[in-house]
Amino acid sequence: MDGQGRVRNITDLARLAGVSPGTVSRALADSHLIAKKTREKIQQLAREHDFRPNVMARNLRIKRAGAIGVLIPLGHETGQHISDPFFMTMLGHLADALTERGHDLLLSRVIPKDPDWLNRVVDSGRVDGVILIGQSDQIDVIEKVASRYLPLVAWGANLPGKNHCSVGSDNRKGGEIAAQHLIDRGCRNFAFFGDPVAPEIAERLEGCRAALSSSGLADNFSILPAHLTAETAHPAISKWLDDTQSIPNGIIAASDVIAMSALRALAEHGVKVPGQVHVVGYDDLPFANQTVPTLSTVKQDLAAGAAHLVDLLFRRIAGEETGSVVLEPELVVRQSS
Amino acid sequence: MDGQGRVRNITDLARLAGVSPGTVSRALADSHLIAKKTREKIQQLAREHDFRPNVMARNLRIKRAGAIGVLIPLGHETGQHISDPFFMTMLGHLADALTERGHDLLLSRVIPKDPDWLNRVVDSGRVDGVILIGQSDQIDVIEKVASRYLPLVAWGANLPGKNHCSVGSDNRKGGEIAAQHLIDRGCRNFAFFGDPVAPEIAERLEGCRAALSSSGLADNFSILPAHLTAETAHPAISKWLDDTQSIPNGIIAASDVIAMSALRALAEHGVKVPGQVHVVGYDDLPFANQTVPTLSTVKQDLAAGAAHLVDLLFRRIAGEETGSVVLEPELVVRQSS
DNA sequence: AATATTGCAACAAACGATTGCATAACACGG
DNA sequence: CCGTGTTATGCAATCGTTTGTTGCAATATT
């Protein structure tokens, strides 16, 4: 615009307006300590030169970062891409909620190599708080940091004996609902697809076990610890189908992504869903009713989850020692079961 | 840890070590101006108190932000969630590449209400550069900002007459390839699913048109301007199938997400793919070989794309006036065609 | 008319680092 | 014992804001 005399800071603008930097600062903050006339003059001038005060300097002075760290820990994943729509859905909700509260979102996928990864973020002074999307296999690290750093919340399991603040659905119950549904559908042999290294998954598995046990079907249950990505799940399941002697008639997948791979693998093996096998997923991601056949699944309300995460986080930033939140899972029956 | 005397800044640590703040700063930076012995003592002390210098203060002094803004403009989307795996895939690659270069990723979904959204980010002093994932319908805004702000790159179309730096596949050619493939498969009536408001889509559409024209099939072509989300695409397509008199035998979807919705809608209408209708998508997202039937599609190499985006961006941050990059699209034939 | 109140704006000290320059400490040869 | 050269540290300015305190007029009060 004005090539030469670009206004780079509040002092430049002050000079231009013939006032002191302090006055400019207050004027731009619309402080009533400054006469309305001066205020408007300065604001007008700022607009003309499209000047915007430097956020970093402001934050330094103000002692806040204006950003929330959103971390995706990939501890148990073997480092491949996560193209998992789950994350994007969650991320979308979080981004909206944070923006609404005037905070930026500092995204970081972290493959924890040393136990210091979380400390680094927390102590960097870059963020006012941290949201973890999933706990992965890093419970110990999380617990340790949480014990000294209040504004930390995690999406995931609410684990007995653990104190960090979490938001997640009742995974045990979710697993139970899924299994019970298959039992009701008349299934008698079951398989669980998913890696119980992640605590959420472990709880879902446990819920299944419980449901099967109380129907006396605990013995007809096998587990395939498949990774969560679309890339790795499919070959694993396919191979499993090749190897297994008798295909079960009820399959519970630890996530919709895995379920989708399963549907495809089953189709390839000429197995009819839901004719021969009933399949239930977990998450109710947007694509769950786009698959062929559409996927029955246990719905986690991610919108509500994200809202809770952000709400709890800001209460913690304000100093409150909040508890955790457990959401009710809900069975969504579609064609696959 | 040490409850009382928490070390909050470089000065505290200096006091503890019995040296001046400046010395601590240099010691932590491993400067050779400081005696090895002192250096190690200070580093040890820092470790003990797990002290990490405040990044924001550092950045202010050093005049860099240490973060790159990644923006997802949602101009033509009507504000719903984007659960599109495309973004997550891209985001994952970007996150990795940026972290590798020591930069954080400031994520922002922006629904442009005023033409100032991009200026705000650029002038905030919070980011060293900006990557746009998609141009949406904001070409004018982007062009304007790009003309004065060098470190700005966009994923999307390389538009004639436009000067901002972009990385994207040759959409026109991609569209051409897709259409030609269907022609080769013997299709004679065509439909395009996708909203040409976004320039990438417009170019793909144009490519299709070109291919059809040169085979004299331009007249047998209809367009359904469907939105890009899974949520909205399916009902639109379903309705279209209800209404249309004669279903075409070649369908080109502007994205894999749309293609997936199409596959499902077709299945519901009892239309055999690829028996009666051939379908081609665009993107080659991870789930493209998970659908039933697996999806033929025009592959965009997102990994390479992300690498280019980051590379160009950093060259621009260094002051170089780089050109744009156009990637070759590649047809991936699977079951749906 | 003298004093108290108010309204505006300037001054200067933070915030927590980095870094050029000045200086202190030390060793060494003459 | 002094000058000279290293090497290691301290000092103070700086980055661009915010904000408590202060100074000064103009107005209100008695």
C-alpha cells in the first residue's frame, strides 16, 4: 500500500498520530481512559495502514499464549499416516470451539520417543492448555504431567486409579451394547477386531467379554489385534479370514475404520453381510452410513465430546479442578447387523 | 517437583547458578563463548528443574514466530463439518514436514465472512508463513494478500492470470484422463458430480468436457453440482437418481468422497457397478481401495504435494520468489470401472 | 477565589528472552 | 611487574506490547 512508511508497530502509529505508544495501545483496546475523539482518530489511522498489533508481544506481556495445544499421540501406531476420519471430525469440532473462545489451535502429531514429549509442549510457554486426542499407550506420561499441570484434558478412557481429566464415552458399556446386540441377533460365535493396547479399545473389549460371559458365550470368542488404520487393518483381516477355520457370525470392530476394512474383506471372501456375518463398528463416523452395506455401530457423540473437552479445559485454565466426563454410548442399527 | 522455588525464567536459573542471565541464555544455546564447565553445569541445573526457556519471549526477540498457519477456507461449503479425510491426510503430511523443519502448525478452519480473514492471520505476527488447503471461492482475497505477502502458498488450482503460489495436480488433465478412461470402457452417456464453484473442480469438469468433445460425446453429459461432504452428497445424488430419466453409464465424481456416496446411492437403486455404470473418483484417498467395489480414481500424490508446499513456503520465507508446482495426476484403475 | 475533582495523555517498568560490546580474569613472554 | 592476548562473563539495549503511576489542565465545588 504505502510502500515506504509501513507501520510495523504501535510506536510508528503513535508517532503518526502524535501521541504516545501507551495511548495507542489503549485506543486500540477501546479503553475509556482515552478521549473518544483521540480513540477514533487512532483507530481510523490503524485501519488506513491496516495495522494490527503484534500478537506475540501482546501475549508475552499479558502472560497468555492465546493458543491451545492439540496433540495426537501415536504411541502404539507404528508411525504410518493417520488418515483416520475420526481425528478430522474431532479436530473440526475442537477448532470451532476454540476459535469461538478466541484461541488458536496448535496441532501436533507426536510419536513419543522419550517420556518428555508432553513436558516439552506444556512448558514451552506456547500454549495455555493442552488437549490430547487419545491416550495411546502413554498413560503414565500423561498422569505424571497432569499431576502438576492443571490445564490438560484428554479424549479417551476414564481409567480407574488414574487422575487426569478425561472425556470419553463409556467404552465398557459401548462394548457391551455391541456384543449384546449381536447376541440378540442370534450370533453365537464372535470375533473382536482391534488392538487392546489403547485403553479405550481394551475397555470395549472388556465390555464385549462381559456381555458374552453373562450369556455363557465367553468361549466362542476370538480376538484379532488389528491396527487402527485403514491401510493396515484390511490385510490383517484378510489374512485372518484366510487362516481361520470357522468364520464367526458376529464381528465387533473396535472402530468404524476397522469395520469398513472388515466389510470389504468379507465381501472379497464372498461372505454375506448381514446374511452370514453380522458386523458392528464403533464411533459412528460420517461415512458409517455410506458403506455398503451401511454400518451398524456404537455412536460416540464427538460434537458433545469436543464441547466437553473445551469446556473442561477452560475451567481448568481458570484454576478449577474439574472431574472427568463419561458420555453415554448409543447403538445405531443399520444394515450390517 | 520443587514446589516453592520453581524456576520460571532464565533469570531464576541464573541466580541459582550464580551467573548472569546472559550467560544462561548462551549456555542453553550451547554457545562456545561459555566455558564448557559452566555450560554443562547450567544445562544440568536446567534439566534438574526441568526448565525450558519461554518460546514466545525468544520468538519476540528473534523476530520469528516458529509457527506456520495452515488454513482451511470453507467459503463455498455451507458451514457444516468437514469430515473429509482429504484434509486429514493433507494435514498429517504437513504436520510431519513442518515439525521436521522445527515449526509448529497453527490450524484454522475459516469461514470467510469478510474479505479480511487472511490479512488477520498474516499480519498477526503469529506465523512465519501461511499454507492454504484449497482456494475455495476466495481467489480474489488470496491474490490480493499474496501480492504483498510472500510466504503464502496454496494447495489447489494453478489458475491462468493468477499469481499466487500454488501446488496442485493438473486438474484439467485429471478430468481428461478420467473421462477418457470411461470412454475407453465403452461408456457413451456421462455425468459429473461436483460443484464447480471451487476452481479445482471447475478445471476437472473442463477436462472432462474436453475429452468428451474430442470423441464427439459432449452432448451426452450432465452435471450435478453436489457439495463435497459425505453428509450432503448422498441425498443429492440419491434424489438425482430418482429424478433422472436415463441413468448415464459413466460417472465422474469430483472427489472420492462424492464417489463413495455415489457408489452407495447406486447400490441402493439396484444399479450394478461396474456392470451398468462405471464410476471414477478423484484423489485416491486411503479409503478408495476399501469401498465395495473398490474405487477407480485419479490419484493426487498428497505426500508429494505436501512436501512441495512446505518446500516452496520455506524458500519464500527465505525471500525467494518461487513459481508454482503442477503435479501429474495418475489414473488408478480398480473395480468400479 | 481557592481548593477538590475529574479526564486525558505521557512516562516508564514490566513480560522473558537474545546479543553486541565492555570488561574482568588469567596466563605468558619479555 | 607490565603489556598483550585469550577466554569467560557481565551489562544493558532490544523485540512490541500492556498497564500502574504520575502530571497537567480544565472543570466543579464551596
